[in-house]
Amino acid sequence: MRSSVFLFLVFALLGQTAGPPDYFAPRHRVSGIGVMRDDISDELLEARTDLMVQTQTFSIMREPLALPGARRITGDPKLQALFRPAAARSGFPQPLLEAITYLESWGDPNAESATGPRGIMQISEATARSMGLQVKRATRYRVIQERVEVKSKSRKPKYRTVKHRIPYTVTVRDDRMVPSRAIPAAAMYLAGMEQKFGGRDWAIFAYHCGQGCVGQMLDLTRHARGIPKDELTVARMFFSCSPAWNRELYEAVAAQMQRDWSPTYWFRIMRAQQLLALYRRDPREFATLAQEYKSEFNSVRAPHRLAVWLKRADLMFHNCDDIRSDAGQKLLVKALDKPGYYGYSLNILADTPADLELYSEASPSALGALTYVAFETRRLFETMAPRGEKFLPLEVSSLVEPEDFARKLTGREALAHCSGQVFDIDYSNLPPGERECLRFVLNDLGWGGYLGFVEEGRNSFHIGAAPTSREFFTTVFEEASGPRSGQASALPAVTESGGRP
């Protein structure tokens, strides 16, 4: 991505006015996040879309089949001999057709989904019939024998054997399982949806979500505030809604995300297309990238981004003495404890009151991320203004924890706190509107690759900054802890804070 666009996304404009003076408002901000999604510019939309596409690397490359699937899609002569004519006949680009095949089945013609879709293109039975593919079944019978008691005048019971014919269904033809039929049919189907919905991105979205779903989403996007009539794209749909406005579109997107993550499907396909091109160009670089997305704590599949970002070497605080000895290294700093001003409060557990002081520390980047999340949550909440609700400082339940203390806890992510790079927010006492704002802000920062989070239990978020964003969040912490925190003033020239999420 161009450096100028990246800087535009990461940092607020120099000289930007601060927020309300009664609470901390950082001068360094991420553009287009939370309340600032309103009236998103073309340049910012391009930047956000590119970041969103890049963040899909995790969901693809963490899968064990990512590498063999790329090898199969790009290197199998039989598949290539199907992709080329299917693309030529339909007009649907071969790289996109390959990318869809890659994510749907990793190129396996025998792939089956527990929800019903089958074959290399993962086509449902109803969709297959609309494509002109045949799925035929026949009734067969099996005979079973059963001994049943019959009436008898004697006291001794009598039995006879009875035969039963039990019907069952077999599939005698399923074109979904034949790549030479499924791939051309899917290509024509995608081309037809592109014509129907007026965009290739909507056709790809519909391949995952269904035509009825996309018809509804497109109509909501067409009537949404701030979206130009000639820019009805999936990216505009995704980045132009929030709890504060375009509420109906926001709720529709949220419902589809909860159902099957389909609003992110187009972004994943775009990244899959790039990754397949990378494999063709340099298989070794592809394999190296895949290795970067493996977790040191899970040998099969990383459960979330934090499991990739944190390494075993990061878990350095094994006991309280390790935390005390950090005083000279400055890897940890004290949390800023002014709930009304910074937007969060500390409710830390510790074995003893003396340990509580130690457990109220974390890395500067973790505390900067916490401060920034609180700021974005509060200003979105103020814009949303839920009736009858008052903003409550976010309750921080965990910062750094030594390993011997973390092992006593039941939380599956407890050991990660030995790094000082993560924090937990307990949202059980937040009013519904604020809870919604918090979740939205976390998702928004997550889609940009700035942080990762996971639900910890039923009422808590476990959160950590991306390695490429730690410098930015450290800057936010330094602003917050400095003597002029929250005051608007000219800033020195900013520099790029990191590379690809």
C-alpha cells in the first residue's frame, strides 16, 4: 500500500482539534474508526478496504490445507484445463474463479460440508438445480428379519420370523461432485449474478450469502445515508454503517456476520486471489508466510490472532520477582488510574494487596490500546446517545499476571497475561448501548489489523495490540501520561508505525 494512504489511515491530521476537555482525547488517531465512519471518503475507503483484505490472511493461512490447497489449485493440470475454458465462456475472471474454489474446498472434488453443500465448488442442492446441475436420488430397500411372538393355545410361547422391507435413499448422480460439470456451472452462475446485481463484488458476496440475502443487503445499501448512488459496493456497505446511523443496514450486516461471516467473504476472496498469485510467483515465500501464521501454542490451527502474535518468548513474567525486576527495563508501566478522564477503571485481582500494585501494570502498547479503545467507545456512545444510559468507565479485570498466578485461574487465555501485552475488559456491568459500542469499536480496530480480541468466558474480552500497531498505541499511552495529555497542539512530523497487519 502507498505510504501516504497508510499514514492517512493511521494518524489523525496534524492540528486536529481535541475532543471534549473533560476526558482524554488522543491527537494520534485511526481515521474512519467508530464514529468517524460517517461520510467516509473515497481515499479512506480504499485504504480501509486494502487493510481489511490484508487482515484476511490470518483466516486463510492458519488452515492446515492452505499450502497443499494452493499447490493443487495452481498446479493440477486437470483443474487448470477446467478453469481456463470456464472463465473464457462465462467472462468471469479465472483468478477469481480459482480463489473461490480455493476457499470453498481447497481444490478437493470430494469436499462435503456439514450444512449440505458438496463438491469442489461447495454448491447446495437447490443452487445446483438452478445452475442446471443434476442431483438424482433413488429409493432402495433392505430386508431385515424379526422374530415375533404369535398367539398359541399352549403355555409355551411360539415365534415366527417376519421379513420387513426398509426403504432408504441413495444418490445415483450428483454433478456437484464432478469438477468438469461443477466448475463451468459455477462460473456461469457467478457471471449471471454479476449481471443481476450490477457488480462482481456483489456476485461473489451472493455466492456465499445467497441471492435473497444480497438482494436485501443491496437494497439497504442503496437507501443508506452517506453512500453515493453510483458507489454501491460491498466495501461501501461494510464500512458505512454503525450503531449510530444506518441502523437498519448495521443490524442486517451484524445478523449476517453472526450467521456465517458472509459480509467478509468478498474481502477473503480478494486476499485468496493475491495469495494464489504469490504461490505461483514464489512458492517458498508462500510457505514462509504460512509458517508465520502458525501458533506456537497450538500445533493444528491458531484459534485467534493473539495466538499467532504472541510467542513463547513473550511469556517472560513467571513470578512477581520477574515483574519487580522489570523496573529498570521499562517493559511494563503503571496503568493510568483516573476512570472519569481515561474512560476505564481498574478492578484487578491479586493474591495480596502488595501484589495488586504489580498486577496494575502492562506494556505501554497494551495500555495505549486500552486507552484508545476507551476513547473510541466513549465518543461513539455519545454520538449514539442511548436513551436512559450513562457512560460507565470500562472495567479492566486483568493486566500483567505472573505465570504462577495465571495458572491458578480457569480462563483459557490466562497465561497470555505473563507477556504484559494483553488486557481483559469485563463488560458484564455495562449498559446495553455501551456494550454494543465497545464491541463495534473492537471489531472495527480488528478489521484494520490494529488489535485482536477474543471472548473470555461469558462477560469478558481478552484484547491485545498487533505487533505492527504497538508503536502507534505506545504513542497514545505517551500522550495520555504526558503533562499535556488531551490538549490540542501542533505535533512533530509523524512516521510510519509498521508494516502489513
